[in-house]
Amino acid sequence: MLIAIVVASTGTVAGTASPAHAGLIDWVDSLEGPTPWTTWEGGGQGDGVAGYDINGGVAYSGLNDGWLYVGNGWAANRIRKPLASMSPRFNCSAAVWFNVLASGAQVGLQIWDPNGWRVIAETYPWVAGGGYRQVYITGLNLQSYGEIYLQVIYGNNNGVRTYIRFDHMQLQCYY
């Protein structure tokens, strides 16, 4: 079951995920391979649908991307990330690239703790259409979490069916 919270807030768009540090632990998932749905979990409510472009030529990086489609409701897609291999985890950032296939839309990046399904961090910036734009969250302290879910989400209630593409989900921890 996919859980969603849609809240209006100001987020950050474009730029790099965080400043350079002495060391970096980096994890990326660009939805590659023939079956991204085996690691990504999509869902929605109303007419919201989550899906994938496989070898579609519209990805930010690689061959595949994911998409969210909504006219009235919401759609989301999330991926589980165990954190045992990422240590230390007190200075982390998460980022994803969105491509809004309209004049613009408010999109969301959320970090979830599956132990009780609590939101650790979230941002909902307005992303202009016309190409991929990076959305990110910095300053994450993930020391007390064994795993997290990184989730992209889009909600709409104006009846205008809009596609949002996403790609290149990234988690970085600096030391």
C-alpha cells in the first residue's frame, strides 16, 4: 500500500545536491533494466497512475525513466533503500530529476521511514516545464534509520491530465 501526504511548501529546484566534501558515498537508481517495477512501487488515487518508459528515448540518464499521470488525484512511485552500506549517515542529501510535460507543476520528493510510515523529510517545489530539473533535499541525518523509502509524488485536482517524468534518484552521504 502506498501512503501519500500532499502538502504545499516551497522546495529547491536546480543546482547540485550538496557542496563537495572530503568523502562521498553515492547511490543512484535510474530505473534501468527491463523491469524497474520489480524495485520501484507505484500507486495512486483517483485517476493517478504511475508507470515507466522503457527504452523510450526520454530519460534524463540511461534508457528508462518513470512517470506519474494525474488529472484528479495523486500518483507516486517509491524505492526502498537499505542504509547499512552508507556510513556515516549524518550529512546526506537526496535528489531526483523531474520533467514536467506541461507549463509547470508542483511536484514532491519525500523521504519515508517505513518503521511506522513517518515522513523524515519532504519538499514540494514548483517545477517549470520544458526539460528535466533537479529537486533535492539536503541536511539529512539518517544515522538512526536502517532503511528508508525515497518517493516521488504528484497531486492534481484541476482535471487537466498531466504527465510528470522522473529519473536518476540519488542518495549521497558526505564525510
